[in-house]
Amino acid sequence: MLWWIFMQCFLLQPQEISSHEELWGESTVAQVKDWQAAREVARTAGLDAVLKELWNKRAAPTLFMGIPTAEVERIQKIVMSKKSSFLIGLSGIQENRSATGAYTFRALYQIDVVGFLREIKRLLLFNKLRTVHVHLEATEPAWVTSDWTSQLSQPGLSCVVKTEKLPEHCPVDICILAQSRRTAEGWESLIRLRTTARIEAPKPRRGPRPKPTEKSTDETFSTVATVQEGLYLQLPPALLARMGVTPTVAVQLQTPGTLDFAAWMQVLFLIQRQEPEVVALRTIGLLSGRNTAVFHVRQAPGGRDVWFKGLYLGKNVTATWKKRADGVIELQVETPPALLENRPQ
């Protein structure tokens, strides 16, 4: 049974549902002297043209309604500066050098559209990236790292787990010391939250300005559990609120049962890759003739929600969704009939 699921999910993936797209890009360089240098310049210019096309076709119509123009320009500048990270490969390259010395480069660019949209959505959800260092006591088990990482997974918040001692002054936005001990009822954890404020000294009338001082503040939280494995599965709400981390909520997603198993698994994989708010996919099954999945998501601070906006599943795949009165989100995925007919049985 497990081998059949592996074959369905990875070897027989539906070709019409894909994370990438192939787009033609063309550029011309005049008066070429260095052929190799001209090739690199033309390749970069062609990639710029392809990403601008994706921006206008995939991002601009769906993701920026109500967003200030200045913020849109900021996001576009950051995304375009990372253009090489969205390039998967080139195919169908055409190169031509005219009698006048001009060089024309035309290639089929394979672009990671899902990664492109994820980066845009991630930048939409926050303005400043915060970092939290979680310092674990030497006695803490190794699996505790994944618990902290999943609990603090949120757009705009980067979690780094360390095994060294908690520093006197926190070098990043937030530092946490986590240690646990056994009690008569089970297990108890002590969570120490340390934040550091930088205090600028007033400038004297004469002489150099004194160096700024740092002042750290500690706050203590605790959790209890009957077994050690349950200590950090749910962090204290007061700690999450203090850090500005929104709680995790479950989102149930349904599609008609006519979508086969391989296509459904591929859709879930692309949603997890594409939506920055997704923390984990905990439940999947078949309910009343429908494919059902339960995502655990965390909304970014500020209330801005990009959930499912501009969802991309493939070049010729259309995805529409609606939210029912009971809170369940229904997703309708339509694939090209010709491709469905040619699918191997």
C-alpha cells in the first residue's frame, strides 16, 4: 500500500499540475565583441523580461488590491533582485549573430512560479524580519528543536535554535531560554524571555558622545505536561502574545472527489509550498465523496491575509475557491480535458 502511494505521488504526477512554467524570453545586444559576455548579458535581460511578464500576469491582477503603490514598488524591487533564485533551467535556446555584429538571444526559461508567488506573498505579510534565538539547556532532548521551530513558524519571524548559554544581552530581537524538569505530576518547563533595549546617551556640549548602553529585561513563563514530549507542543498564549505571534488555526479544505488521488496530493504539495501562512498539513482523507485536508495556518501580524490569492497550480489549470457558511473552504480545480484524456491509466 505504501509503495502504491509513493508511485502515485511521485512517479505518476499529473503533468498539467506543476509548480513551474516555461516562458520565452528574448533580448538583443548590439555590437558584440566578447561572445560569452554578451551571452550572459542577454540571458539576464531575457530573465528580467520573463519575470516582468509573470509579475503582470500572475501577481499584479490578484495580490495588490488595496496595497499602496509605494509598497508594491518596494516588493517588486526586492523580488526582481532575487531573479536568479526563481530560474530552474533553460531549454530551446536560440542564438543568432547578425552581419552588423548584433547578438540576439532567445530561450525558453523554466521559472519556479510557485516560489515566485510565495516570495511576493511573504513580503506582503511583513515589513521587517524579526529573529528569535531559542537557547536550549544541554539536558533538553534533540527533538525539542522541531517543536520550537513549528510553534514559531510565521511569516516575518525567523527562529534559530542554539545549545549555548543565554547571553547577558540579546543580540537579536528576542532571546529565549528553555529548560525542563521532572515533577511529581509529570514535567514542567521554564521559559525565560529576554529582550534588550539599546539606550542612547545624550550628547554632551563638549567632547565625544558616550557609548550607548544596553538594558535587558526578563519575563518568565511555564508549561506543564504529563509526558516530556508534550511540553512544547503548545506554548503559553501569554508568551506568543508577548512575541506578537498569532495563534495557529485549522483550515479545512475540500475538493470534489472527481479529482484523483495523485492530482489531489500534488495540489496539497503546491499549496504548502506557495502559502507562507501554512504551518503544517495534519489531516487528509475522503469525506462524503470529497477530498478533504486540514491545514494548520498562522496569520501574520497586522491582519493582512493573502490566503489562496493568486493560487497557481499549473499553466493551464484554473483554481477557484469559496468559503461556506460553516467555515469550510471549497476548492474547484479544473484541468485541460485533452491532458486528462492522455493521462496513463
